[in-house]
Amino acid sequence: MHPILERELQKLGLSDKESKVYLASLQLGPQPVQDIARKAGVNRATTYVMIEALTQKGLMTSFERGKKRYFNAEAPDRLLSLLHVQVEELRDREREFSQVLPDLRAMLTSAGERPRVRFFEGPEGVRAMREEIAATDAKDLWVVTQVKLGTHELSTAEHEEHDRKLRSKGITLHVLYTGTVAPEEIQQHPTWNFREVPEGTFPFKGEISVFGDKIYGFTYSGKIIGVIIENADLAETLRSTIRLAWFGAAAPKHAPLFVE
């Protein structure tokens, strides 16, 4: 038989056995059912059922010659009409669905905005998240991090390339950090702002950043695990919280950062 042709006929809505029977009849010309069944590799009783189904689709006809009934496949061009019927049915379904779509949207709105959460693992996950950060249109990135965490997972070149992408987009960073940032690194990023937080009082065990409507988080304890939460309200709340901590970190040295 012809498996490629059978698959194409099935795409038009014919069943596996309908396709076999139609192709067999097309090759044989007008024949009794037993000959078509033999050619198609389908038993005689099933071939009768398939011929009836194909006849209802307008793909086969029959006639009597003497005392025998012969069955004949219609020209392949008739198959185009099946495709046209499917196209019209799809248009009808689209029109019908368009009528209920506003109701479905209203249901989603009434339930409130749902945060979209995605998880990532390992160095490849870090790279994927960084690519998403670099592709975001927002101009301010607020970060809380321990500067040495995760640096061993990606090469220095990858860190530098990520920084270059952020600088080229004119993104301003505000980084609250524990650890040590070299003076030359600060000089290399004139539009980036760094503020150190006492590690003993506020130990950071991962990294959290807010960029646009998204929150990015990493944990580096053991295997790297990352998460992106996409929700405008949550992002704005966390951004405001980091800003509050930012201003607290800028308080005079004699002023306590945390009041018990």
C-alpha cells in the first residue's frame, strides 16, 4: 500500500481503513467488494462498512452489472471538497467561539490576576533567566544578593557578557549586597548603584531581583534552583520593599538598620 498517501487522507478526516479501501478502489477501478477488500487488506465485512462511510462522504459510488454490485472510487479531486467542508466548519466554530470569548475573559478578570510561576534548574536555568532579564524593556533592576553566591556556576566571561547586555540597554541597577564588591567594579558601572548590607545582621542566602512585572529568584544551596514569578502587584510590592531597605542601608552609620 501507500503509507504516505494513507496519512494524507487521514489528515482530511478519513479513518485508517477508509483510506486503505479508498486507495485500493482507486487503483482497481470498478470492482466487487471482495476484490477491494483483498487489495486493501481489510476483511470483507469491514470493507462494506468503509464503503458505506466513503459513499456518504461522496468518495465512492456503486452500480450493478448483471447480478453483481461493483464499487468505484470517485476522482481524487473530490477530496478537495472534504477540505473545503472542514475549512467552513472551522470558520463556523471560530464564529461561535468568538461569541463566548468575552464571557470567558470576564470570568478570568473576576477571579483576579493569577501569578505566572516558572521554575529553572542548574546553570542552564540561570542562563535562560538572564536572557529573559536582558530581553525585558524595563529600565530599573532592583537586586538583593550575596555577591559571591553562584559565581562558580558560570564563567567570568558569561558574567561580563550579561553585564554588557544590561549596560547596552541603559538599565540602571540598584544592588543591595553582602560580601565584597571591588572598587574597580563599581567604577566600571557608573549608572549602577551598590549598597552594602552587614552580612551578620542580614545574611542573604540567595538572590532576588525585580524587573518590570517579574520577580527573579535564585537559591544556591546545593543545586541551583531559580523561579520567575510574573505578577504586577507582587513585583511592585517587592520592589517597594527593596527600595525601603535601600533607603535604610543609606542611613547614617550611627542610625540602626533594624530596630527590635
